[in-house]
Amino acid sequence: MRKIELELAELRTRLERLERRVRQLAGEEAELPPPTPGMSPDPQYIIAWLRSQGLISEPPPMAKVHAQRWEALSEEEKQAIQWELDHLPPGPMASDIIIENRR
């Protein structure tokens, strides 16, 4: 049942994006002007402008779940995870392993 809920949420997101673009093309919804060069704009404005241009999309529902889990962690847990990722043991990259296994 969880997979169906995720697929439904993804479909809603795609439909909302499509409807927004149709409204923009029909002139019913004004497009955001591009950020002003040389000024440091609000990051939320940049994201909204990139979305209005179709350059980025809403994150999938599962990414939002992972982001909420990350934000719920304490600062110590986040730092411990960052340290672990920064100090992974050397070894072949996953892409190298995949390429090697395809031969």
C-alpha cells in the first residue's frame, strides 16, 4: 500500500507542475522575473524561479521523507554521519564495480 501512496503523491506533484505551466503559458499566472545579477537573492526565490522555468521540480515524496528524518536528527548525530561519510575507507567506486561486473 505504501508504494501506491508514493506513486499517487508523485502523480499529484507532476500534475500540479503541469497545471502551473499551462497557467503560465495561458497568461493566467505571471512568470517570475529572473534573479537580479549582482544581488544576493533569497534562496526560496531562486528555487521558485528555477521551478517556474522547468529547470528543477518538486522533490519526490520519498526524498521529502528522508529530508524530514535528517532534520529530526540532533546536531551530534548529523556531525557523526558527516564525519563517517568524510572518512570512508579507500576502495573502488560503485561505478567501477558495476562496469567490472558487466564485462
